[in-house]
Amino acid sequence: MDPLLISGLAFVGVTGMVFAIASLFSEKTSNNVEDRLLVLAGKKQANEAELTRDALLKDGLDGLSGVFKSIAERFDLKLLFAQSDSPITPEVFVMVSIGCGVLGGVFCFLVAAQFAFVPLAAIVFCMGPLLWLMFRRGRRLKKFSTQLPEALALIARALRSGHSLASGIKVVCDEMQAPMSKEMNITYEEQNLGIPLDQALKGMYKRVPNLDLKFFATAVAIQRQSGGDLAEILDKISKVTRERQELLGHVQALTGEGRISGIVLMALPIAIFLCVWKMNPDYVMILFTDEMGRKMVAVAIALQILGAWSIKKIVQIKI
């Protein structure tokens, strides 16, 4: 079969699958819209829990945004956006991802003049915003982990000087930089609104999944139930956190060679393929036109993923 026809059918199939998933997520939204239209037409009585007419009209105008939000909630993108402190909304993120995929496919077709690579390029470029979001999340969590020992020590000093725990958290909000100040400020505002402090700290742990922060939240919950010297506990947690981060730095330095080797081994086959394809396209196109060649490509991708996972497990040491 012609490779151009195969690529076209694959593109149509993936597009159809995306629309099918979108329609599956929007099924519930469509039923709600039908009920609300009946309310607007006066054919159905609105319950007390239903929205007003103005809110219904506004929600109808935001139907596409609602579909994107439902997709984001189903795949837990909302939590990912909260953990990365993303400046864009989930619906904008979805639109940007689709736009990057389209631009990547068009760019690949214009540069390579090979339609067979267009779906692959579209998928790779579509994953770009998600990789950026994951990178932003990792950088933010790493910075929060670095700030946590000093924040705990600051709260402990505030407790020894006679302040309450909430006042100590407020001191952290005023004296430290983001993301620590922002997360502590959210926790401080939540407890001001009536949420118990231990629950507010658990909410912060959900936004910032850090093991030492979990120790802090657990210590606060136990101290509120059974009492004890919270300042001394926070000092010990701060000391243990500093020692763990120091040990983690030594481990990162010792495993640096393995991590660089993994990156080189992962990038080398791709670089060689691109070089050979640039010099002699017909030599590598047999991998996509021949049945055995396509099987070899699939096996190579699977082995690349398996190798990356194995190297990550070897160099990743939990402390």
C-alpha cells in the first residue's frame, strides 16, 4: 500500500478518535444544555439548585470552554496546573497544544516534503506545551523543597517568640519569596476563612507534593490533638530536611555520569537517523514503506522506551 495513503488514513483515524473522545466528555454537558434550553423556553420549571437565566445564557456562550474544563478535570490537568502555577488556563492550554500540532505538521511537510512524517511531527509538537508544563512544575517543586527548611525554622522561631502557628505562617508569607510565600499565603487565607489549619496544610500538600511538607502537616495535626512542643518538632524536621537535601546533592553528583550516558544513548539513534535521512532519504524510507521496516521501527521505539526507563531506575535513588 502507498505510504502516503497509510499516513493519510492514520491521520484521519487519530483525528476521529480525538473527536470521539471529545464527544464522550461533552455528552453530559450536552444533556445539561438541553435541560437549560427547556428552562429558557418556559417548557420546564427550574429547581432551586439551577442557575438563573442570565447565568444560563453566559454558560451557553462558554460551552467550548466547559468541554475543555471537563477534559482537564477528567485527566487531572487542573491539579497539574495548580502544581505548576501555570499562567494560562486549561482551555487555552488545549488550544495552544492543538495549534502547535498543526504548525508542526505543516512545518514538517514544508521542510521535508514527506507526508509520511507529518502525523509524527504533529504529535511531537503537540506534546511541547505539556512538556513545558511538566518542566515548570518540576522547577517549582524543586524551589519549594529548597525553601522549606528555612520556612520551618522561621515558623519555629516565631513560635518561641510567643506567636501562634497562624502568625508564624504569616511571617513566612511576608519574609520569603515565591513559591513558598504564595502557598503559605493560600493556607493562611484558608484558615482565616474558617478551614481548620491541619486541613489547609493537607490542601497545600496536595498542591505541592513534598514529603517533608507532609511531615510538617502531620506534626501539626498530632500536636493539635495531643499537645507537645511544636517548635522543637519543626526544628528537627528542618534539620532532617537539610541533611536529606545535602545527601541528595551528593547522589546527584555521583549519578551525573549515568544520567548523561542515558541522554546520549537515547539521542544517538535519533541523530543518526536524521543525518542518514538528510544525506540519502531513499535509504531510510524503506523503514516506512516495507512491512518488516515498520516492525523494526516499532521494536526500536519500544526498546528506546524500555532503555530510558531502565536507566532512570538505575540512577534514581530515593532518600
